[in-house]
Amino acid sequence: MASLPHILPAVAYTSAAQHERDVAALRRGWHCVGTGQDYAQLHDYRTFDVMGTGVIVHRTPAGLRAFVNACAHRHTALTLAAQGHREHLQCQYHGWEYDAVGVACRIPDAACFMPFKYGDFRLEALRVEALGDLQFITLDPDCQPLAASLPTEIVSRIARAFSPTRKQILSLSINHPCTWKIPIENVLEDYHVAMLHQHFVARHPRLFKFFKGRPPVGEERYELQAGYTSVKDELGGDSALYRRAINWVRSGAEPAFIHTHVFPNLLLGDSGVVGFFQQVFPVSESTSRSLVRMTMDVPARGGALGDLALHAVKRLARLLFDQLMREDGRVFPAVQHGKRSTSDDGRLSSAERRIHAFHCWLQNRGLLSPDSNG
Ligand code: FES
Ligand SMILES: [Fe+2]
């Protein structure tokens, strides 16, 4: 297969106009605020900055509720703590408290605000929907339902990889010193692996041989669809030991690995017993943030051995993930720097076809700002 054009000009990664265009488009979608397991106890809460809007998500007796993180009194963020636990969310400034539906239920010296009745003062509520154990909010009251906003195949892939019966083994928020498209494009090709991950590969040759660079027998390696692209790897499928281990965790589990990019900013991995999710959010024209979660099937008959294995897998997942992120992340500011400096078009190899598909999608959706369209 021949080389491909690099459709996005360098300015599409650097300009303030493109950043504003990206944020305007991405804000209209669904944004992950973690898994149900992140809100393990009733009254647990977490806060997020979703492309400039403060959001607070609270586990109430009626399930997860989300609000704009701005007090109805004088708009102070109730709290900027990343997470906490309170029956009634309380504003840090004058102490207003809010009940499970976001209505002010305790106001110090309330007589000074008379007349008012219950319900007059409330937090702005946001829609929350779940897919498997993944929890999402939207800032757009008219956004179509979460499942309808995704390709049907993706809904079932997420439901399988993030089934609530799976245990969470990794929960991270990562700040990237580059625009959001750079970490996404990085995982859409394995061309960089030999160069960037040479220390990793050198130290873990057995592990890395697991990735065969070929799809399971009878399947295509790449899948380029209208709303997403995937790459499939047979992983340890030809190893009897690996198949036995996978089957011990969940009988009948597929040993292959499938990595999916759902346009524009969702990444999904599924190895049959381990699920990976990442959503990359623009923060500024040269910074971004990722929310990352990993889950794993736990054998029902695991007992103490299962607990031990889960603990070991959690530690290993964190170790490997940190190392991979460090190795990849090292080059991100250099990519941003180069994009800022050049007016060259760039080019893509046939092995980078998923990046090309991403560029086509952005262009066809009219998501390139006028300066990026040339
Ligand atoms: S601003 Fe929140 S209580 Fe005054
Ligand atoms: Fe990498």
C-alpha cells in the first residue's frame, strides 16, 4: 500500500483558532468522569475541569448526579479538591449546602435572602449516563443519548471491556504538554515503538514479543470505519500457556487484543480479560489532559489466589503504564515544538493509515479552522 498525505497542516496542532474550534466541537459530546468504582461509597464526589467548565459529580441515593461546580450564591467553585466525601455538597466560601438534587438546603443566615422557597436556589444540573461501568456527563442539554452518539459496535465493545463485574486496576489523570491530537496520533501507529520504547523493549523482551504485529487468523489487521478505526493483534493466542491463563480468568475469553480509536477523542483497548479506556481533552492550544481507566476480569473461583493475582496485576499495570507513558510523553513537547516551527506538509506511511483516517474524519466534519484549511 502506498504512502498517504498528511492532511492536517502543522497549524492545526498549534493555533488558538483551531483550539477554539476543537473545544466548541468536543464540548457538545459526552465526557467520561470515571467508573462507578471511582464512587465506591454513597456521597463520594469528584471534580473535573471539562474544557473550561468546572463539574462536580456526586454519588447520591438516586445514583450519580452531576452539576456545574459553581455556587448559586456568588458562583464560587464549591470545592477544587479532586475528590471527597460529603452527604451535602458544601460551598467553601459562605457555607451553602446542596442536597442530592442540587437544591440549596442549608443557607447560613437564610433570612437575609428572603423571600425565597425551596428550589429557587440550585446548582446547574448536567445529564449523566453510563455505558458499562463508565460514567459520562454532557455539557449540552440537547446532546443525543450516549449510546445513540456512538457506533453500535463501540457500544458493545465498551459494555464488554467495562462490564461492572470487572475490577478497576488503574485510574489516572495525565497532563500532556501538547495539544490533544498528539497523544491520540501516537497510539494510532506502532512505527515509533522501535525508537521510543527501545529501553522498555530491551528490558522486557519476552513481554514485548507478545505483540505479534499480525491479526488473529482469518481477520483483517486494520478496521477503518466511518466512526472509528481499530487494529487487531493475536497477542498470545498461539501460546497454549497464555490461552490457559486467560481461560482461567474467564472461560471462553478471546486471547486477541483489539485497540480502537472512536472519533474524535476516545481510545479503547480490550485483550479479552483486561479493558483500557482513555479520553483526551483539549486544555489549551499546547496542553491537554487524559482520563485513563483499566479494568480486569476476576475469576469467580479465584479466592485468596485471585486476590493476590489481582493485586499483582494492579501493580504491574501501573508500572508498565507509567513506563510507556514516560517513554511516549518524552517526545510530545518535541512534536508540539516542531509543529510550531514548520510550514512543511508532512507525510504518512501506509502503516499510519489510522492517523490518515482521523485526519479525513476531522476534515469531512468541517472541524478544521480556516487557518488550518489553508
Ligand atoms: S459563594 Fe458559595 S456560599 Fe457564597
Ligand atoms: Fe508508544
